[in-house]
Amino acid sequence: IRKITFNNLTTDVENIPSENTISVYPNPTHDLLIIQGVEPQVLRVYDLQGRLLINETSMQINVSTLNMGTYLLQIGTQVVRFIKQ
């Protein structure tokens, strides 16, 4: 990503190659979170207070032990928000 501009309620994103698309599903999830579109690497799940809860190298993460709520998934330098139901 070269540039992200936030203007009121619109977002302009420029120069994002299509091969950088990461899929994280299902979202919301009950037990298993699946990650596609990246090479296998360390994945980290954090709560909204920044506490590391899961450190995983599989492209499927079992989140069944987490309480219901919103969490952050770090994939390399990218962060994706997901909801555990």
C-alpha cells in the first residue's frame, strides 16, 4: 500500500496490487478462523487491550476458547479485525 487518504467519510486507496488481498473468514466466527491469500507465517490474535492471546503458524486458527467480542488478527504487518460470537 502506497497511500491511504481519509477524507471525512470516504477513503481513497491508491496503488494496491490485487495479489495483496487477504481473506479472513468466517467473520463473525464461532470456532475456526481461516486465512487465505498469504504465505504461511506467524499469526497473532490480540484483544482490544493489546494482550497477545494466540500465537499460531497454521492458516486456520481455533478461536473457540475466546470469549465473545472483537479481536485483532496480525498477519505480518497487516491487522484485521474479527468478531468471535
